Amino acid sequence: MSVRFIMAGLLALSAAATAHADDPCEDLEIDQFIEPRTADYAAFGEDSVDEVFIVRATRDEDEGRCRAFLSFSSDSSAGTERYLAGPEGTRLRYELLDESGKLLGDTTRGRDRLNFRFRDGEDALELRVRLSLPSGQTVPAGTYSERVTARLFERRGGGRLRDERGLTLGAAVSSQAEVNLARQPGLSFSAGRSYDVVDFGELETGESRAIIVRVRANSAYRFSLESENLGELVRQGALGANADRVSYSARLDGDSLDLTVPVFALRNPLAPGASEELVFDVVIGDVNTARAGNYADMITITVEPVR
């Protein structure tokens, strides 16, 4: 009896050890997410925007080595292309990358997934994933988000699904409006100037000049234009109400302007981020009675997004 009892005990222990060694990933699971902050994205920014989230994977600490991987899928994903959904059907492209900078796709293929392993005695791993929003996306202002499913696989047998959980990724795109000046149409927006001089040379009655005012915005914006001298060129060095002045007329995109008061308008962009070119042209009034000298006026144009 004692022999049989001892042998039975040894067999039971041997069987348990064999089962333990055969399946070191049996209790593998996603324990929790440390979700990323909502990313703040500037539509006209020159740099990508990155946020990091953490997936914590756990298993029993007494198990042996376990090789596993994570994949991330969603309704919008196709390979490594992914999109957050925004206002009125608009989309903001994003990428998921591991710590080495490798793009993570939506399949379980080796090149698309985040591979990792538990060493002997390890019971928890924190896996860092980077949410990256590439620069240059001129999308409307608003909130963008997507629900993503993280799936945890054991690597044996081509991939055995052990656990899956969902998390929400999001971005807030700020309202932006920018203005600059150009002397000819069709230039890139970055080639514009924030300050320029429209030089008439020697003033003549009826002489005209034009400059292009370029605006881009991803939301409605307030447009204002103000003349320092209320629509007149004033002789430099002259002071007071009796200073020598030359009147001029001005138009913006063909519409006459009354520069004795500030000009205000609420405008919408032609398309989010599209550059709109407005022609500001000036025609000099009668100069026959003006004294010699240098005449000038300062025009200030401001755009502000409507938040």
C-alpha cells in the first residue's frame, strides 16, 4: 500500500509538472490599460504629436518562459493606416508604434504585431505603445476618436488568442487661422510675409497698386482690417489735423472699403486648411495740391479663429 501510494504521488507530481511546463501562457491576460491623454493637435503645426499608452500583461509568476504578442484592430484600420473619426465624417490619420519605432498593423503577422516574452519568474510586463499623429493634416477643428481592440496572443501554434480588451484613442484639433502677404498669387503659404511695403514711388493721381492677402483656417474666423490714418496717406513728419494728406480708395477682392472705420467680417474657409487669396488694391486720389514729402499709411490685418 505504501509503495502504491508513493508511486501515485510521484506520478501526480510528474503529471502536474509536465502540464505546467507545457503551458506557461495559460493564465496570460491583459490586466489593465494606462490610456493616453487626449492628444492636442495643431492643423498647421510642423511636428507630429505623440502620446504614449501602456498595456499591462500578466500571468502566474511560477510559470516558465512565455512568448506572446499584441495586435491592435479597429473599424478604420487597414494594415498600418488608421484614422480617428471627427466632425461631419472627417478623419485624422494616426499611427501606432512600439518602443523601437516599428509601425504596428491590424493583423497577427510578424511585421505588424508587438512581440514580447515573459522570462522565468516574471508575472507582469508593461508594454509601451506610441500614438502618433503625423503633421500636415489640415482637418476641421473638433474632437476625434476611435475605439481600438487590443488582442493578446500566445505565439505557439501560429497565435492562440488569450485575451482582448478595448480602449479609446482621441485627439482634440484646435481652431486656427493664419494670415500673411504675398506680391504674386500661387506661392506656398510658408513663402508669405507678415510685413511688407507697397511702394508707389513718386505719387501720381490715379496710380494703383495691389498686394495679396492670404488666409488659411480650419474653422470660421474673424477678419479685421484697420487703417492707421483712416484711409489717407499722411506726410511723414507732419503733425496734427492740418498735416498734409493724400486720399486713396481701397478694395478687398473687388469690394469697396470704408477705411474711416475698422473693417470687420466673419468668414468661413473655402475648405479646412485651404489658402484663400484676397486682393487688396489701392488707387491714389488727387495729388496736385500735395506738398513734397514722403507719405504713408499703416494697414493692419488680423484674423482670429471663432472657437
